Amino acid sequence: MVKPAFVAFAVISAATGLPGLHRAPESGDWRAVSASYAAVRDYTALYEKEEQAISGGEPQRMHLSFRRPLDVRLEWVDDSGKASQIAVYREGHNGGRLLARRSGVFGSLVGTVSLDPHDRRALADSRHPITDVGIGHIIESASRALAANGGIGRPVVEDTLDRQPAYRFEFVAPPPGLLFGIPGARRALVWVDRALMLPVSVEIVDERGAMLERHRFRDVHLNNGLTDSVFSL
């Protein structure tokens, strides 16, 4: 996701008016989320996203491999579960460019290509460059926002996500709205898996409640010992 130029905003409880929900314990504080991620060296996940600005929000599914500080591998999967295209990025390697293979995400390009992450062809399938993908970016974006707002926040809410215990955070921006670097975004809901204590779902809406983006991380596996070969073509 794009590195945000945040305006100040408040963090509010999502429990208002919602029956069956109650305030989470102090362990639900966002600082606990940041602390959990500090112990993560790498992870894999099934990454699902929808962006209204790209193909009207058509769903995309990718296998994501991430290694800190910023090595990324994305494999777009088709309906049969096979990888239809692959992109990799390694910070400090390949002249700061991503490597991609096969057509689809990168328009009519065929074979292995090298692209600047902000090249329009690299962004044909997303408004966010590959350098802004992942769980850590979500944490970083929210943490910066909290710091910009003087650290103001309230206890989060206990919720469920796909029948699994979760904490739900709600971020609200004043007009004209700019959350997670998305113009017009007024609210962002972030679900944090209680077992992992990491964000696994983000929904961003405008002032009318219309969905702008949705990002979901499923089947997250931490500290797998990913090697350089994962981030190469």
C-alpha cells in the first residue's frame, strides 16, 4: 500500500451500537501489535485484495512471501490455484527494480521483465507498488497515524473474523479524508488476529460507507526461514 501522507485522525471504538461486542483487554492496544511484528523475520500468506480503483474492485488472490526488511514475492493464482504471474522485489538488489514473469498483471508483457515499482505497467494491477505490500506496512501506517495524532486512542473491541477471535480497530479521518494513503478514505477497519496479534484484514471506506479497498491475509505462517531463492526468478 502507498506510503501515507496522513492528516491527523482519531481512533475510536467500533463497539458503539453493535450488540454482543465488548471492549477488549489492554493487550489489544496497538502497541502490542507492533511488538508482535518485531519478532517476525518472514512470513507467507494467501493475500486477497479488492481495489475499487482497479477493475472496479475485481478480487485478486496471491501467494505472498515476505522477508524483512523488504523482500517480496507475489504469485497471482487463477481459479485452478495455479500461478498465472509472478513478481519479486529485493531491497538493494536489481537496481531497485522488480522482476516479473508472464503476461497479465503487467499488460501485454511476456517473459521476464525488469520494472521500476512505480512504473505504470507495474501498477496496472494495483494502485500500490509492490514495496508497499504486506502486514508490516499496515502496522507502520497505523503507527505513524497514531504518532501524528499524539498517540490518542481508545481500547479496541473483541470481535470475530471467519469465526476466529480477533480485535477490531477503527480509524476515522476528518474531511476530505486520507487514510492509508487513499484519497477520500474516511474509515479504516483493521482486524487483528488474537492468536498472532497481527493484522489480517483491512477494509477502507469513503464517507458514504462505500468500499474503496479490502485487503485480507489468510493462512499466515511466521518465521519460515525463507531464503534468497524465494525472491528470485
